[in-house]
Amino acid sequence: MDLILWRHAEAEPGTAELPDESRRLTPKGIRQANKMARWLDGNLPDSCRILVSPTLRTRETMAALDRKFKVLHELGPNASADEVLAAANWPHSREPVLIVGHQPYLGQVAARLIAPMQMECAVRKGNVWWISQKQKEEDGLQTYLKAIMTPDLVLK
């Protein structure tokens, strides 16, 4: 199984007048989302299931990819790593799953799967962490970090 974690791109700061759920992407965030969407579109299998937080900034990030997705309220900013893994059906899903969401839970999921001695990994805005799990005859099930991609590394 492949679990791909995509943190939303840069968003405007929250204010007393602007609820957290309504924060939009900044112009830089739109550029980040577009770059990562190009990279993902060239690398994601067609069978990838895409699950997105209900916040505006995650939906705007995902809109750059132009693929079908499902908004899950369980993936809101206050989700837990357990809720994310349950939504992805990790490790039982036969199809790859892309989660478009938030820190700290994306970093907590990454740490749990690839660096269990750490509480959380720092998944930066707009970045993608691709985690894979394979059955190895000699070692059983292995989980490994397949890729970390940042918008800055995507060629124009």
C-alpha cells in the first residue's frame, strides 16, 4: 500500500474575523499547489483514492490536481493520527491513498510509520511525503519512505 501525505500549501494567516476553516491560499500557496499537482499528476496511479480535509485551504490545494476526491470531516485540522490512518484504511487498503491535510497530524502519521521513536515529523507547507509498505519474504511487512517532494524541486 502507498500512503501519500500532502500538506496544504501556504495559506493566509488566521485572524479573529477569519475562521480557521475559511483561510484561503496565498499567491505563493497557489504556485506551490500547482507545482505539486503537476508532480503528483505524473506520479499518482489512476486508482489512487484521494481524501481531503474540509478546510478551504486544503480544498484549494487539491483543486490544482483536478482529480476526483472526497472531503472527510474526520480530516479537519484537529484530527488525530489514528483517525487519518483509519480513514486511509492503513495498512489494509489495496489501492494507494492520498491524504490532503494539516500539521501536526500529517507529521504524526509519518513519524508513526517511518520513525516510531519520534513523536512528529515536520511536514512543511505544500510538501508531499510518500510512504510505502511492501511484503518482503525474508523480513515480512516493511514500511519505508519512498519520497519527499517539495514545490521548490518541481521543475517548471
